Amino acid sequence: MEEIKVDEKEALACCGSSQFAKQMALASPFPSVDHAISVAKDIWFDKVDVIGWLEAFAAHPRIGESPSSHTKSAQWSKGEQSTALATATDSGLQELSDWNARYRQKFGHVFLICASGRSAAEILGELKNRYSNRPIHELEIASQEQMKITELRLRKLFSAKTKADSTGSQYSTAVASKAEKERVGIIGQHLTAPLEGFPAKAPQVQARTRPPITTHVLDVSRGSPAAGIEVRLEMWKSSQPRPSFGGTDIGGWVLEGCSTTDRDGRSGQLMSIVDALSPGVYRISFNTAPRVLRARARLPITTLVLDVSKECPAGGIDLRLEMSKGGERGPSVGEIDIGKYNHGGFFLYVSIVFEIKETQKWEHFHVPLLLSPFSITAYRGS
């Protein structure tokens, strides 16, 4: 495969930091999009300073607002927010605007979140949750969200360039431009119901950027994500069209994938990224048995102490880093004990069975679980 060149203007559309754009252009060309993303992460987290971060944040429109310009970055922002705009009510947009203003007044920059595929209600809930963070913590979260957006846009950029190069004709640029416009607007089109009395238009297809079925787990008793929960996704593939309540289902369920929730409570990839999801009955299961959960942390371990009353770094603080090397009950080397989820809880595991119809195969299915020791709630998100 021929290496892909990314110039400074294209890199700036992916991330609004001029420092980032210059470094990416210097590192170009790239043999693959995965290599470009790896380089982008190194530049963003290790070479761009806080001023560069804030410059990138400022390039984004406020969540819930349509960008006014017609640049590539603005087009991508519109596409990324299309689900939120399509699912928002007038009162919801007003509340989102009010909270955006409160957030900016406290932290000094726009609320940043990778909004692709997220509803307005989900974004508003995340905004309210993050509002209580300390500024230094929120800055780190915002930088991670910016990297998610940058990765998504790099994949779009490489996809467009690859398609343009493969045509080998004078119409290649026009074809890529048309495909890009379709990708920008397709999410909102999928979620917009046809008007009564008019036939529904045939769905337009775009390449997915994530698996069609995803989940996350929240520990509502603690008000935080539940990390370390084992998750399994299965599909019913028996001679019977669907499992029956109380019937024997041995051999009917086929594993699609399994993963463990991360620190944000989100599962990893549970199935392949396919454009058209196979219709049928699916089961997603969560191992909620009481136990100590641990999440691996990378070494070396660093820290930063700030005096928030003086808004400056705190010097002269004695710090200690210790590692347990005791018996089997102690934390493992290189791991951080993040507590006991569902300790003494009632549910050993939770399984949710749902059906996806032929007409829904182009949609995204997000099936979150809200967990506490003695109650569970599941719903279809977006």
C-alpha cells in the first residue's frame, strides 16, 4: 500500500492545535492509518503543551450548536453532533446551552466530548457529571476526548484519501467529496423518522467506526463507572427461530466476543465492525459476582500536586510510592486496587436478551447496565 501524506492543513482539520498540525506534517507520510494514529497520540500527549490543548479545544463549536463555517473541521463537527441534534428537544437544547455556559465559566474552555453516536441526553448527563471535577482533572479528560475525536477524523481522512487514490481517474476527487458528505450526514438521517404519509427513503450506508453493539456499566451506588466487569456478547444460532422462555438453550448461543469494562465503564470490542448487522436475537451478559476488581496501570507512576486555593503548584510536599509484595490477598505487582464492585450484592450475573430486526440492521445498539448491589437497570441507548 502506498504511503499516505498528511499536510498541515489536513492535520489541523483533525485537531485544531497548530503545534499538533506542524508535527504531524513533519512526520508524514504514513504507511497506514493505525501508524498515523499512534504518531498522533505521541505528539498530542507528549509534545503539545497546555496552550496547544486549549487551542484545539477552542476550535470546536459548543455541544448542541451547529458550526457556522464550511471548513472540513466544521463539516466533521456537524456529523459528529448529528445524533445529539437529532435526538434533542427545544428544552433539552436550552438546558445543554445553559450547562455549556456554566462549564465554560468554571473551566475556561468549551465542554469537549467525542459526541459521535451519543444522544443529547447522554451528553448532558456527562456534562453534569464532569462539572464537579477539579480543573486539572477535567483538563486531562478533555485532552483524552480530543484524542478520540482526532482518531475518528484521521480515519475519515485516510478513508477518503484511499478511495480517491484507488479510482485513478479524473473524477476521483469529486467521488471522494461526495462520499465524505454522505458520511457527515448519515447518522442523523438514520435516526430521523420519515414523515407520516410519505414512504421511507432507502437507508444510505456508511462505514461504521465502531461495532454495531456496545455497552457500558455504571455503579449507581457509587455514582461512578464500573471497571473490570466481564462482558460477553452472544447470538442465537439454533434451528429454532428464537430461544423460548424456560426452554433448553444448550448449543443455541454462539459467542460473538467478550471483553472487560475499562475505567470509564465501557466495554472493549464485543464483535466485528460490520456495516450491516445480522438480524436476530442477541444476549449480552455481565459477570457481576462479588469480588475485588483490579485494573492494570502502566509504570512508571507519576503524580502532580496543586494548591487549588492559590491556583499554583504545591511545592515541598512529601510523597511516597509503595508496592505490595505480600500474599495472594494483596494487590498484584503493577496493578491498582480500585475497590469492590457489587460487594455482597444480590446478582451473580446479569443477562439481557434482545432482538434486532431486518429493518434495524443499519442502526447502532448501545445497551448500558446500571448496577447496584440490589438493583439493575438496562435500556437501549445510542
